[in-house]
Amino acid sequence: MTAVYEGVAKIITGMKRPERNKLLGVLLQDSALLKDLEEAMIIARRRHEKSEPLEEFADRMRRKGRFK
């Protein structure tokens, strides 16, 4: 984390719960930010899943006729 992020995190964790809830409510009304949060949650949830190299995936999709 950079110093800016650490500073923001420190400020937010220092807020009282009603203040944090109000801030989060305002932030979650931003559709772009909400989309970013959803994607970050998906990444975090799938972080430990087995992966395969892109070329192997592309080859498999070509064999199935889903990719040219």
C-alpha cells in the first residue's frame, strides 16, 4: 500500500460506525466504484483456484470449436 492508501485507511478505521456507514453508503452509489468492488471480491474469492496458461486455454477452446 502506498502512503496515500494507508492514510485513507487510517482515517476510515478511526471513524465511528455511523460515520463509516454514511461514507460507505455514498461511495456505493457510484456505479463504477461498485463494479470495481464486485470485481475485487471475485478476484479475492478465486485467488487460490487452479489456473492454466492462456495458450492451453485457447487450444482447448479451439478444439471445442468455441475459439478460432
